[in-house]
Amino acid sequence: MRTIAILNLKGGVAKTTTVINAAAILAEDYKQRVLLIDADSQCNLTEFFSDGKPYTGDTLADILRGYTWSAQKALYLVGPEMSLTIIPASETLMDLDLTKAESGEVNVKVLKDCLSEVQDDYDYCLIDCPPAFNAASAAALVAADEVIIPIKLDAFSLRGMVNLFRQIKNMRAINPKIKIMGCLPTMYYNSKSLTEAVEVLKKNRLHVFSPIRRSNKVDEMTFAQEALNTFSPRSAAGVDYRTFVKELVGGANNG
Ligand SMILES: Nc1ncnc2c1ncn2[C@@H]1O[C@H](COP(=O)(O)OP(=O)(O)OP(=O)(O)O)[C@@H](O)[C@H]1O
Ligand SMILES: [Mg+2]
């Protein structure tokens, strides 16, 4: 199982959108077994796949607080034909800040242990991280083998990268094998500034995946609760997400 954290501390850069669309393409086009983890107390990923009924079993917060030591108890089948599995988020995640990890109330290593239990049951595990550095994002980084950084290219986000690398560097102390697969430019459009911004990333020795273009279909997809692969496969973003997943599967990266 390849465990990939989709992480950027900046909000609204298409982390959740990337998890949803990559998961659908991996499951439908590549017939991969995909496990999703919603590590964000906003619960956007969980709600996208919800059928309206509340989750009655365990959630990620229960795992992080050590209330359940079995990933099996927090797995739910979701998506078209129940082709995906999710460990859902809950608002309780909001209370789990890093100070609780320091006091031992939250264990940021327990998610990794839980995932090792289901290691052979899935091909990919995609973790939707929150736009904050808290116990859930720390646990995601500890559990992940790889990190992908969706980035909406503007001057603010490029400056924010320095901060992100500092934190990933700290996490390497706990998880030395974590690989930064690269940045994924999202909400992209052709312009001189954006082309130059991609060059800035490359100069910082970051792999840059093929960008995902802006498309109104992405907002619409969230209302329909249907990934672009079936909702609007020919939209610019629909096409680009397939290119991205091809690069991801092929390992088209510099690690
Ligand atoms: N390619 C795109 N074209 C147009 N809109 C997009 C695109 N990708 C994402 N969006 C829109 O941008 C907004 C933010 O996307 P999303 O919720 O996936 O970001 P996020 O990084 O998960 O946010 P948060 O940090 O709050 O969790 C949403 O309204 C989404 O519909
Ligand atoms: Mg999100």
C-alpha cells in the first residue's frame, strides 16, 4: 500500500478536491483498492462521500486518542458501488492539537500502526490533511510514505512553502523515509506569472506535476457528490486529474 498525504498548510488549495478525484480515477480506471482518510475536522471529504446517515462507528479521532486500536472498526465503504473505503473525520478532531500529543492524550504514531494492519488490503491510501499543523496532520505525516503538495500558485503560497518545508523537515525526525513527491499546481490558467511561479518551484528542486486547470465543474461536482471522472470527464480539470494520476501511478517524479 502506498500511503500518500495530500498536504499544504494553506487552506483552499484543492487538497480535498485532489483526494476525491485521484481516488475515483485510481478505483475506476486503474482498478486499485483505495483507502481514504479524512484528517480534517471540517469533514469535507467525509461529507462528500456521505449518504446522509451519520457514522455510528469509530472515526479518525478515536484512533488518534487510542480509543480504538483497530483500523477495521473505523472503515466504511463509500462511493459509487461502494468502491472506496474511508476512515471518516469528525468535529472532535478540532480538539486534538499538538499540545495533547505532548501530554500523551493523543498518539501521533498510532495511525501508522493501525494502517499496518490493513497494509495488504489496499493499493493506495490517500490522506486528506487539514490546513493546519495539528495532531491529525502530524499523524498523517508519520503514517505516510509520500507527500504531495497541491498549490494554488500566487505570491502568498510560494512564501508559505518555506514554512511547510520546515515542518516536513521536523517530521523526518519521526519518519525518516517520507518522500516529497512534488507540488501539484491547481486552479491553473495560462499566464506569465504562473509559468514563472512553476519555475520558482523547480529551482527549489521540487518536482512539479502537470497542473490542474481551473474549471467550474469542480464546484458543481461537490453539489452532485460525484467525482469528475464520471460527472464531467471532459472538463479541463477532469482531463488534468487523469494526467496527474498517470504520473502518480507511473512514479513520474524525482522523489
Ligand atoms: N481546478 C479547480 N478549478 C476551479 N475550482 C477549484 C479547482 N480545484 C478546487 N477548486 C475549488 O476550490 C475550493 C477549495 O477546494 P478544496 O476544498 O479542495 O481545497 P482544500 O485545500 O481541501 O481546502 P481546505 O484547506 O479548507 O481543506 C473549492 O470551492 C473547490 O471547488
Ligand atoms: Mg480540504
